[in-house]
Amino acid sequence: KLISEAVDLLTDDVKAQQSDTISLVASYPEQSLDSMTNRRFMDNAINVCVCTTKIAIREGYAGESLRAVSLAGLLHDIGMLAPDNKKRASAEDLFRQPHDDAYRKHTQIGYTLLQQQSRFSPMSAIYTLQHHERIDGSGFPHGLKGDEIHRASSWIGLIDEFDQNVRQGILPHQALE
């Protein structure tokens, strides 16, 4: 029941903010990705959103805070598709490990895009910015450590990494390691 309510909440939010959400989620993939990559991108976005929402509910998030986490889960990689990302996403770029500068910039670009949308919670932008930060400081864009990283950002990053590993053929129990 809680997941259903969260999905309803997210759906209502998307409907209410159609111009913002549709322009960020739907138009970028159509303009910049082939259909296979578009499918992978959207599947990842939905998987991360649903799993992050489930964790947030279990952790007691509700209302605006739940909405912020859910939207960040859905939009966490939107910076990969933005026109101002000089290296547009290809199938290889979108799902690779974070070794090059163009890939590493997507969190900052996504953060900026979400900040510009007045109807999105500022926390959604922060979660998006931090989703590649790692507890040991090895992540990006700022090399944050431990408690400097918001918990919801860590959930998004963990679920995103798990989803990417499974899509690359790693067995789920191995991806958990």
C-alpha cells in the first residue's frame, strides 16, 4: 500500500508539473539517444526511483521529503542528456564507469537544471548532485565523505550502481558486493 501511495504521489506531482518534468525527462532522451539507449536510460531512472522511494518510505519520509527523494531518483542522471553537456550521451557514455570529465560533469549539470525548476524541491537538486559521492571520499563531484553526503543521495547512488551492474550482466548477488 505504501509503494502504491508513493507512486500516486509521484504521478500526481508529474501531472501537476508536466511542463517541467516532461521537458526534463521525455524530451532529452528523444532528442539525444537512440531507442535502445533511451529504453535503458528510462528503465534505470524508473528502477532507481521505485527502489529509492521504497527505502525512503521505510525510513519515514512522507509528503514533500518523499516527493523530493522520488523525483531525484527519477531524474538523477538528467545531466547526461542536457544540451549543455558538451559530450552528448551515447550508449557507451551513459552506462560507463565515471572515468572521464564529461561523465563526471553530469551531476553538476543535473543539479543546475533542477535548481532552475522552481516547482522542484531544492533537495531533489542536492540528491542529484551528490548521487556519485562515496562514503570514503572517492566519489564526485566534490569528494564528500561520510556524513557530508545526504542519506538519500547515497541510496540513489547505491541503487543506480546496482542497477547498472545487473544490466551489464553481473549477477544480483555479486552486484551487492
